[in-house]
Amino acid sequence: MFKNHLKIAWRNLIKRKVFTAINILGLSIGFGSAILIYLFLCYHLSFDQFHENSDRIYRMTTQENRGSIEFEPSVPPGFAKVFSEEYGYADKVAKIVDIDGYIIDVENNGSTEKYKKDVAFVQESFFKIFNFPLVNGSNMVSLSAPNTAVITENEAINMFGTLDVVGKNFVFENDKTIEITGVLKDLPQTTFLKANIFISFENLADHFEFASGEFWGGITSNLQCFALLKPNQNIADIETALLELPKKHRPNSKNDHTYRLQPLSDIHLNADYGGLNPIFLIVFGLIGLFLIGIASINFINISTAQAFYRSKEIGIRKVLGSFKQHLFWQFLTETFLISLFAVAIGIVIAVLSLPSFNTLFELQLSAQSLFNFQFIGFLLLLLGLVAFLSGSYPGILMSRIVPVLALKGKLNHNDMGGNSTRKVLVIAQFVISITLIVSTLVISKQIEYAMNTDLGFDKESIVMLEIPDDFDAARFNSLKERLKQVPGVQHVSGCLGSPGAADSNWGTSIKYNNRPEVEEFSIVVKVADVDYLNTFRIPLVAGRNFFKNDSITEMLVNEKLAEKLGLTSEELLGKAIEVNGGDIKANIVGVVKDFHDGSFAEDIGPVFIAPNVSMYNEIAVKINHLNAKNTLEQLNTEWSKSFSNYIFDYRFLDERVAEQYETEQRYLSLSKVFSGLAIFIGCLGLYGLILFFVNMRTKEMGIRKVLGSNVGNILRLFSIDFLKLILVAGTIATPLTWYFMSQWLEGYSYRTEIQWWYFVIAIVGIMLITLITISYQTLKVALANPIKSLRTE
Amino acid sequence: MLLKLNNIFKWVQSGGQRVFLLKDINLSIEEGEFISIMGPSGSGKSTLLNVIGMLDDFDEGEYNFLDESVHNLKEKHRANLYKQYIGFVFQAYHLLDELTVKENLEMPLLYSKKSSSERKSLVADMLDRFNIVGKKDLFPSQLSGGQQQLVGIARALISSPKLILADEPTGNLNSKQGEEIMELFKQLNDEGVTIIQVTHSKKNAAYGSRVINLLDGRRI
């Protein structure tokens, strides 16, 4: 019986080539997208699942309360030791400190190669907590002695050209010689750990004393602390027990710490602690469902519309002894066959588009991960679901056909039923398309707004040059003077923290005008020289710029501080400010206009700007963009004269600002690609439906033409039905999209408005596409000689 | 007694009025009869045939088929009954276009769950008997009208029904083909199959043993 069903199904598919092609094409795109999305979701959900004790591994985090609550994926440097020695919860505790951009010299065959590398300083026990084995499979990493390191296979090949590097040395930061004691297997992509070079924690003190010590005064996001808990621990109890730590170790701090334990599995997908927002995955999943849904709707629409042509077959089968369930399963077999083809093509589509997908989302997914049992299970499930969902309704409809009417040819299209269902489904498709188009518009407008709105500072043609720690005031000043002489250079300013660098902002406490208590809010520190305002074109609103100096005597603040204190800008002038627990103390000499330091999702906060040459880590150079290439080369030359042992590295400020909108950009690419696909699949279905309607009404058109109707009238007759459906869809989609996109925009402190014409564009656009689809088919029939269509009856 | 109709009425509602399709039909048919139903267009011939074939309902009266009261049966039982005992032949042949001759013949057997070997031998017998072995792999569209009707009859006979219902079986055929089909019916009837045919043609009706005339849904 099944074989017979299969045979019939195959011949039916061959016979109705156009419809089959539309169905298969739509479904394959749906399947292809679903497969990609599946890979994407699997990738993000599989982070750090491979560690032997992953359910017992926790990251120690801090909830900071300074008027508002902030989450830090880190703890004070002194925490680890206390947690491991004074409490009995953990088997092992380890600290790791990631720092970017160190200079490493590797000597190979007599020649020395310089690299700039990101490095992690790590305690040996780290490798006992996690499964990051050495190439021989053991976890006996040896890092307890100073000046030792382990590197990954990849890095070994990269730096030495061989895996046989144990015992070899490299020079770190032009200073210490470090011996490699082991080679690690390459880290999987699906781990939080991104470093390739791991240096003994003992070396950290030379480079970042605060992170290396047992301090409790603050938190650096470079440091992470992990613990492997003993089995069967109650996390809530541990967190309660830790509540005493801030009182003990930071008795006078206004910054109220609460320490928390974050499960390893939570790290990748907790936006509070800098992970990916899981909503992103949900949106992704929904889009996958939408696409499959749209393709299934096509299938249902076309099949129910086609039912009429098959009524004779069904009538005969019923008379010859078929039961309803036979017909139902026969039809399902057909759907299954189509879905099977679609899955096969879908896999091909997915594999072919994987490279572009990877580029778009900066992933390295491989097609190999497709061929495992889990994936086959997913595919079968999807296949079954789609075949059943899209096959059962048409199946039921067809099995209901009354044989006498069907055989007498007395069945008309309305008897077949499914007309209103079809309309509802078409409306659903239009709703999805309109929603996706409007969402795309809103997201792109918000990004455009963020990119093009005046941020309060100049970000164009500003090159940020990194400078190493290793310099003094004289060296800095001479470099600055030489950079100023380079043709094409307009302004030069040394700083720690350019505007728009909120990611690396240093926020700290502030005490205003010798008040007894520090303020409830924190202030962002921008350490910069006298040319900061010129270089970034930040206007003063009151007072003056500070005088040229290498250390702090005067400072600038922004208007926001005045607002927070409830004062006018003028009132701030001449007042003293203490920052960072009294480390920095100076008088306010000027107030600058507020500028957007972070993305538009963040409020502008209080900022102060003051000079301190020893803290600068970047030089901002405003250049004339016309001859940028030459200018950059000369900047390199001058820079290298001062820092001959280091590697010249620069970035344009506008790129760095654009990076703040990375997530948004991804949302945008996502919604662009998938709304395009959704519209395409929707159009395929529309084409199929229209083809069917035109066939069905050929006779009607013939009669109308004989009675004097012209082509235009006929076209209008057809279009109006569909246009009505689009209007209904628009009415449903508008409030829905308005609501959800308003919610999305709520997340931005500075945002664009949703404009009514986005909806007009979407609806009119869909109407146009529909009209074009309709016109082609309709014109073909409308222009034909009516005698033909009438004679065939 | 093969079947018996008592006071059968069938009507449709049209504009608040009952329009009778069948009016007080009484009919009993013995096994082995060859009956022709005649009458002008719209007289209810096909409706009567469909009622006998249980493809269509009636509104009033009694219908007994092989001592089963059809009017008391649920739809599923009724379907079982006609699938077991009745074969249908149509004016427009109603072969499945997507199936070959052989597959068309095999289809009713698939639904009655015959084994594969049984199906093969029955289909081979039928092809043999109707002299269409050479055509077994052709599709209906590759056959002439007469040949298609031949296949239609073979398909109706393959599950050895007691009764063949034929609705104008020669209506789409030329006179020579028509004669051949009628000869075939005659021959089947001689072998013991009961046949009821609807026809317009007196000549065709003459092949039968009895003629039933209808006008406006009544026997006359």
C-alpha cells in the first residue's frame, strides 16, 4: 500500500511540475534556514559543556550597588584566597587575568620575530578545574614557578613553526625570558576562554600589581575567579555566607558589594555579565519557525487549492473501496515525499551558505557538525512535523470529498472548502512579512540615528595609537611634538579613555566640595592632556580648559555632573572634587558639554577630565583624511622612534564607536536576510495561489471578455481580492509591530521614533510585489482569445 | 432476491419547496438479471443507480440488499457492503490517469488487502480475459475510448462483485465500440453477473432482460 502511495505521489508531483517546484523551493529555503539556525543555536547552547565537572564549576561575580545596581563578572583580587582558605565550599579556586597586547619576542634560527599577543596570567589550579588538557591528554600543567608558560598547539605553530616547543623560550615585554612548559590542545570554539598564551600568575605583579595582590578596594574586569565546588553544595547558602565579606574587607566603601556564584553554563548567555543576550537566540529561533511556517502555509494553500483537480481521483478511489484514512495517508505520503526533497535541498542550501552565514555572524561553524545523531534526530523531527502540519489539513479536506459529486463533475470550488482557511493563512503570511519589513526599518533607522546623530564629539579621521606602559613624561612629550610636525596632522592628545570608549571606562567614587560623604553616583575618569578638547572638538559651556600640565591640579567636568548635583554649570567652577577615595583631588576650572561616551542604550553619566601623563595609554591624532595613508606611515615612523621595541598599532575612532552597535548590526543583518527570505517564500506561495485562481476563473474571464470587459477591468477584479487581504494583514501587523518595536526601542536612552510611513512602505511594498505577481499570470489569460477558454468547457 | 427497494423517496429543498428526484420507487431485482434503466434527461436514472450503488442517500423508504437493511446501516457498514458486492462502470471511464492499466486494475485489490501474489494472479487473469495483456503498461491517455472502458469494466469485475452498475457505459463511445461493450456485458450476464445499466439507447436496452422506465423520478 505504501509503495503504491509512493508511486502515485511521485507521478502526481511530476505531473504538476510548477506547483511541486514552488512547494519544494519554498520548503527547502525554510529547511535550509532552519538548519542554519539550528547550528547557530546548538553552538551557543553548547558553551563549556565539555568540562568533566561543568555542573560544579562557578564563576565568582559581584553585584555592585552605587545608587544603581551593576553586575561585574569579577570579584576583588583578594576574594579567591579568602574563599578557598576560610570557607570549605570549594575543592579548587583559581584566578585568571586576561590582558591584551603584550610584546613577545621569539627567536627562531637566529632571527627574532616580534609579536603583539593577548595573554592570560593564570594559576596552575585553573587547569585542574577545567578540561583544557595538554597534547598528551593530561592536565599536569606546570605554571607554579615564575617565568613559565603554556601555549596552545595553534600558537606553537604560529610562533615557532613546530609543536615541539617544550623547553623553548620567548621574551616577554622586552624583559623577562619565559620558558614554555607545556603545549595545550587547541581550545574548542565553544568556551569562554579566548587566550592562547598562559603565563604563570607569579609574573602578573610586574604588569598589573592590583590584580595580582590580595586587594579588596575595587574590581578589575580583567580578572576572573573560578571555583570547583565540592559536590552537593547549596548556592543560596554560600551566597548568604559571603554576605559578611564586604563588611569585613571593605568596611568604609559606599560601593556595596554582593558576591554571587554564576554557573558555568550561564556565562555565555547572561547579558548582565557581558554574555550574549538570550533574547537574541529566541528571536533567531522564532524567525526559523516563521520561515518554516510560511513555507508550510504555502504548501497548505497550494494543496487545498489543488484539491479540486484531484477530486475525480479521490472519487474513483472511494468508489473502488478506499476509506478516508487511506486517502489521508496517501496525501501525507505525498507531503512527506515533497518534504524529503526539500530537506535534501535544504541541507545543500545550508552547507553552501554556511561560509557567508559564518562571516555575517562571525562564527566558525562547520558543516561537519551536521552529521551526528542529534542533527539527524532534529531533521527527522522537523521533517515529520512539517509533513504532518502541512499535509494533514489538505488531507482531511480531500478525504471528505463526496464521490458522487466528484465523479459527476458537479463539484465546484466552494464545495471543496478551505477558502476561508486559505485567506486566513495568506493573511498570516502577509502579517509576518510586514512585521519583518517594519522591524528591519526600525532597527536600521535606530542604527543610522546612532551613527549620524551628533555624539557631542568629533569621531571622524581620528586615529588612536596605542602606547606601551614603558615611558615617562619627557618621552611622551617629545613623541607628541614630533607627531604634531607630521604633515596632515591637525591635533594630538594623549589620554586614557577617548570619548566613545565606554567599554573600558573607569568609573569611581566622587566627593564634591569637601562634603562629608561621597555621592551616591559614580563618575567616569578620563585622563587626558590639554589638547583633548581640541582634538575631539568637545565644547566648553563654562569656565576654561585646564592649563598644560603633566599631573592633576585642575580638572574639567561635564554638564551631567552639575545636573546630578542639582547645580548650574557656573556654580561648579572653582569647587574641589575628590575622586577615587581621595587619590585624585583638584578644582573644577571648566564644564564641557555632555558627549555620548557609550552607545545610545546607555545614559550619559558624570565625567571628569584631568591630565596625568603617566596614565596615558593612547594617543589620539586628528588627521586630514585626504592623505591618510602617507600620514599613517609617518605616524608609524615617529612612534617607532620612541618605542623601538614595540609594535605600532592603531584604530580609527569611528570604527570603535561603530563597534558599540555590533549586536544591533547583527540584528539588522539578521532581519534583512530573513525578511528577504520570508518575502521570497511568501511570493512563491502567492504565485502558486494566483496561478490556481487564474486557472479556476479562466472561464469567468472568458465570459466577462465576451460581454465587453477589458483587460484592465479583469486585472482589477483579481487584484482587489488580494489587496483586501493585505490591508487586513496590515491592520493586524501595525499595532503588533508598533508594540514590539517600541519595547525594543525602550532599551535605548536615546532613540529614534517609529514613523507611520514605515508601515506605509511595508504595506505598499507588499502590495506592489503582489500586483506584479498577479499581473503576469492574469495578463496571460486576460489577453488570450476568450473563445479558447469557453470552448474547452 | 438480490435487492429490493420499497417506497423510496429522494428530494432536495429548493426555494422552500421539495423537489423530488425519486418518487415512490418500488423495485426488486433477482440475481442474474440484466436490467436497463431508461428515461429522458433529469428523470432520475443516475440518481436511482447511485442509490442502488449506495453512493447516495435517500430520504424515505426501505432498501434491502442481500437481506441487509441498507437504510438502517451506518455509513461505514454501507461502504463495506458495496465495496464487497458491487462494481461500478462509468460513462467517462474514470480510470486514474497517473496509473498504468495494470495498476488501475490492481487498485481495488489493494484496498481489500489482498496479498501481493493474489493480486498478481487476479490482474493477470483479468488482462488475459479481456485480451489487453499487451497494454498493461500503458497509461489511460494512451488508449482509445473503447479500450479505456474495457479496462474500466475489468477493474469493476476484478473483485468478483455480484452486481455491476453501469452509468451509460457506451455514452462516450462510437457505435462499433459501444456494441462490443454491450456484447461483453451480455456475456458477463450469461456467466451469472447481475447487471444494471442506465442508457438512452433502445438498442442497448434490448441487450437486457428487463427495462425500467423513469419520468420525473417515477416509474412508468
